[in-house]
Amino acid sequence: MKKVLITTGGGDCPGLNAVIRGITKRAAKTGEWQVWGSFEAFNGLMEDPPRLMQLNESNTAGIHVQGGTLIGTTNKGNPMRFPVKKADGTIEIENRLPLLIQKIKNQGFDAVINIGGDGSQEISQALFEQGIPVVGVPKTIDNDLSSTDFTFGFQTAVQVASDSLDRLVTTAASHHRVMIMEVMGRNAGWIALYTALSGGAEICLIPEIPYDLEKVIDRIKSRYDDGRGFVNIVIAEGAYAKDGTITSTKGEEGRQAVKLGGVAFTLSQQLKDAGLEADIRETILGHIQRGGTPVAFDRVIASVFGVKAMELVLDGKFGQLVVLRNNDFSSAPIKEAISTYNVVDPSGTLVQAAKGMGMCFGD
Ligand code: F6P
């Protein structure tokens, strides 16, 4: 029997279990491949003795409807930048890639399927360049990978956020309040934009369009002046005001520069400091967007990603990432996926359609 190793790395994401089940089912059909999972990304494999779990059709049965990941995940312990505490208490960063390669070989794995975001795929690419047969599966609720039209988990995050916005609308209307709802997405505004469109928010603030506070205030006032008397704002965690110091939301520079989270409170304070006379409330959805059962669309693409990943292994097509492009499933070089970053295009169809319906982006 041949052996394939599966890992799930980085933040969890609805659909991870569906990928694991898809791989396991496809491998079982060959009758020639065993599937093993390493707990908490590659950490389980690196331990002595290794913490691994053999996956089969019975222990993965029905897991596609469950959130989280059966084999755990972590964003700590990247083997390429492993933090080691020295005797004097200082932390030294070690490259443990050679050790990881040795462990993969020692355990007799013939292939690796690494399910994760850009950080995990950086590890996939490095392993591939060192001769390890690796296939990648893209994972993030943020939908910010340009190599695929959609990542699984994104639609679930949007559904959770959209349901929450529906609930905020009725309380906003009853109290004539300004509701500010913050959603995830790192430095991409996809979750915010889809949620605002789905829920009909009046204002949507995203990192790709730094907002002008005056324009936001004008829009809020107009809602009170025209008698509707309440406002719903969706703000992406990476959004910031035009006069902020951040100059780029693209690439690594932008990702490092933006301080994520808590922006609902920042905006609320900015509105109050500007003298806006309105009752304002803030909601930060946080990790609720990542938990629980995936919606049907995410289950479907995650399951197909799993099957396709195993088929890439069977076909010996390594260094590839499974992707969904133009309504079809295919693959792309992992290298390509980690070098480009997909953010909302301010002049693209979605933003323009939202503007056409009167949504304010603060620009
Ligand atoms: O990348 C997925 C994501 O959920 C982002 O939207 C968010 O900024 C980040 O991860 C949160 O990370 P953590 O779970 O480490 O707080």
C-alpha cells in the first residue's frame, strides 16, 4: 500500500472536514492508498513519537457537515520559521524544513496533501522544491487567493454575517440607531462586500477603498433627514480612514501595515468625535464566522477539492493547487497561488453595482 499524508494548517475554515472526507473516499476507491492525517498541521508528524491518525471511510463518515477539522490545526510552529527558546530565554528562529522532509521520508509517505492558506502553501512549495511530492488545497474564509474564484468557507462566513445583519436591521430600525457590524477578511473586503450586498447595508467600508469620514457622516445624516432614521454599516476588519497612515492594502506590505480587528469601535469613536448626534452600537462578529456547519456550496467545492487533490496525487501532478476557475475545477502551480493576492477591485462590477443601488463606500 502507498501512503498519503494530509495536513490542515492555519485558521480553521468550514469545509475542511469535507476536503478530508473527499480525499479519503477517493483514495479508498483505488484500493492502493492509505490516508494518514498529521495532527495540528505538520506539528503531529514532527513529534516523537509522531501524532498521526489513519483516516478511513468509517472514521470520516458524515464529517462533511461538521465545522472545524478532525485532525486539528494551528497557526503556530511553521517549520520554516520555528521559534526555539534558548537557555538565556531568547527566541531563535530555526528552519526545520530539512527535519520535516526527513520525517516525511522516514514515515514512508509517498505524497502529501497540504490543506491551508498562503502560509501553508509556502511550506508546500518549499517541500516541493526539495523533491517532496506535494499537492495543495487552498483554504481561507477571506477568499483572497487569486488562483481560485472561490475558496471554501467564504460562503459560510458570508451567510453567518448576512444572517447577523438581518437581525441587526430590525433592532436598528426599532431604535433609530446606527449599527456598525465588523466582519473578518484580513486585508480583503470580500466578506464585507458580499454581506453588505446580501443584507442591503447602507454603508460598506472595505480596505480597498479607504473611507472619507465626512462622506460616511453625510450618508448617515441623509438617512435621518429622509425619514428612514436608521443606518446599517458593514465594516471589514482591515478597513481604515483615508487620512490614516497606511498607503497600501496590496501584497505583504499592506498586510503587515493594517491592524486588524476592533475597527467597529474605531469608526464609532471617529463618528462621535466628529460630533455626529446619533445612537451608535457596535457588533464584532469574530470567529462565529468560521465556526459551525458549512453551507451547501462550501461542502460541494470542498468535497470536489478533496477528490481532485487525490486525483492529482494519482496522476503524479505535484506542486499543484486545486482550484475553481470559470465554473470548473482544475489545478494551478502552487507558486502562482502564493505570489498573487486577490482583493476587491474598486472599479469592478460588484462595487459598481452596489454603488448603483446607492451603497456608500465612503469615497
Ligand atoms: O484568515 C482567516 C481569518 O479568520 C481572518 O479573517 C482573520 O483576520 C484571522 O483569520 C483571525 O485569525 P485568528 O484566528 O488567529 O485570530
